[in-house]
Amino acid sequence: MVKILEIDSRSPRIDAIAEAAATIRAGGLVVYPTETVYGLGADACSDEAVAKIFAVKARPLKEPIPVAVNSFELAHRIAELSPIAALAFKKFLPGPLTLVVKSKRGKISKLVTAGTENVGIRVPDHPVVLKLIEFVGGPITATSANLSGKSAPIAIRGALEQLGEHVDVALDSGKCKLGAPSTVLDLSSGDLRILREGPISEKELSRILK
């Protein structure tokens, strides 16, 4: 049965975050809040943990899973960051943007990239998940906490209605501020390619990055 821990984003409970982080390090699954939608977190470096994500979400193995980090340094540890990716990182993150870049071999689970050799990187603008990543000590999965093809949840109830029986811990921080999935920008080929437009518009990205 899932353990639900209420947590105030303005003053996060360290004990709750520490428990969630320990769950992830032990191979478990955690639902956590971001500024966009609730995410489903697992150790992004563990094949076994990432395989659970695919199974629980009924997600096709050919679809890559994004990861969340809390710093440029951690992003650089797992991915190749071109000058334009570094600029996007500086200008838009933390925030509702996922950057698709080349992954570094052997730094994250091969299941995360789904054979593409690319990885989507997020730095959520939410103190709870940033502290969670700090306590985990590495990247966590950043896929939304829903069944594949279903609506991404903006409150803990929606996440648990879909995935609750398969999740170990859920961090409940109320409704997500933006309530829409992040914009996804593919920089893996060197060009700017919008795969999904979200809170950050293509026009805004082009203005800054071109």
C-alpha cells in the first residue's frame, strides 16, 4: 500500500523527503510534485527500477523516459551539453522545459533512452523534487504519474487513482502550479526542434536561442 506524505512546498519536511529518497535508492517508486504535473520517480541509473516504470505505466519500451536533475553539473554528468543546450539550461531552467540531448554512455539506465542514445533532461521548478534529487544523489525519472495515454495528473489524487497500488511513497504538495506538461525541445541534432509545446512557447525559445 502506498504511503502518502503531505509536504508543504514553502517549508518541505526533510524527514518526508529523506524517506522518499531512501525508497528510490532502494529501487522503489515515488510520486512527487513539480510545477507542471505530478511525476513518477525511480533511480534513473537502475535498469530494474526503470523497468518498473515501464511496467507500471504500461508504457511501450520504445518510448524514452525523461529524467530530472537539480543542477547543470548533474546534467553534464549524464549528458553531452552543447553550447546551445547550455544556454537553454541557463535561460529556462529550473522551469517547464525538457531538453533532449545526447546521453553519455553508461551514466544512466539504457532503458531510459529506449535505444535512441538521447535523454530528455528536466530541472523542475519545485523545491520538493529538487531536494529529493539532492537526497537521492543522482538523476531520477521524470515521467508523469499516469498510465500511458491517460491525462497527466495535477493533484495527488489523480496520480494515485491510476498508479496507487504500484507506488511505494507519494509526496502530496497540493495542486501543481502550471497544470500542463513541460515543453520538449530536441537539441540532439544541433537544430532546435519542438517535440511538444507547453508552458514555454516555440516563439520564446526561438527568440532566446536563435
